[in-house]
Amino acid sequence: MTGRGRELVQVCEKKNIDTLCVFKKKNLGGKSARELGDGYKLYYGGAENKRKGVGIILSPKYKESVMKVVSPLDKLIQMKLIVEGGVYNIVSAYAPQTGETSEMKEKFMQGFEDMVLSVAQTEKVIIGADLNGHVGKEEDGFNHVHRRKGYGQRNRDGDRILECAESLTLALANTFYEKPDEHLITYKSG
């Protein structure tokens, strides 16, 4: 185990993390999974010739619980686990960035919605995603999915995220909790 894999395993061990959704910037080859060390395993999706994709890291505790892994798009992966008699679906997603085409964004959102809707109502869904938009500080009619703890002004991609969350009866959990301003954004240009 080397580099980032080692760092991720160390963080998971230190913070007692059993499942971690990750977004990768480089191709990991034609395989769909690899051992990271200390029993942790990375499952990843995306086309073999693409630079970016998504993955899910599992601790040794849950490696044997994996039933199925699907990745219909480069930036979407779903893993089905059986844990203590319950079925859990982990979805890792990385939406196209603000500068990408509308067609690419629509294809991603449709794939994301289809993935979430494919989960049986008797199963649980856990989503770790960077949906690349600003939902803003105001809820503006989305009070079931947004709780006024966002950042800045909403943009068009933020509208798309809120509409998707509302249609799927999901909540944007990061808008429900008070955080310091420096923790509300992951990147600031200039």
C-alpha cells in the first residue's frame, strides 16, 4: 500500500470509518476493486480510459457483506450490502462541474435519480456525493430538503440539486447543521 491509499486507510482507522465515498482524479486500470492494505478495499467505477471517477472504500468489517456493485456512468457507483439482516445501498456520486455542458449534467442527474429510484423501499440508501452546485443559504420553498445552513447564493446547479432532492424525498444533510464559514465551501477561486 502506498501514497493516497495508505493515507485514506490511516484516516479510516483513526476516525473509525467503515464506509467512505471517494472521488478519484486518475484512472486505476481495468479492474473494479483493489486492496488498499490493512483489510480495506476500494471499489471503483468509471470507464477505463477516463481520468475521473468515483469509488467506495470499505473496512474489513464489511468487505464480505458486498452483494453487488454497479457503475452505469463514470461518476456514479452503487454498492449493495447486507448488514445484520438489513440491505444497505451506498451511492457515491461526483456531478459534472459548473463549466460542463447542460447535456452532460442532465445525463448525470438522470442516472443519479434512476440509481436512487432503483432501490427497493425496504432497503436503505446512503449517499456520499459532490453534486457540484451551490444551494445557497435560503431554503426558498425547499424547507423539506434544505434547512438554511448553506452558503452564499444559489446557482442554477443548486436549483437542479434541490429539485432532485425534493423529487427523491432526500435531505441535503449539510444544510441542517451549523458549521464555521470556512467549512461551508470546499474550494474558493482567486
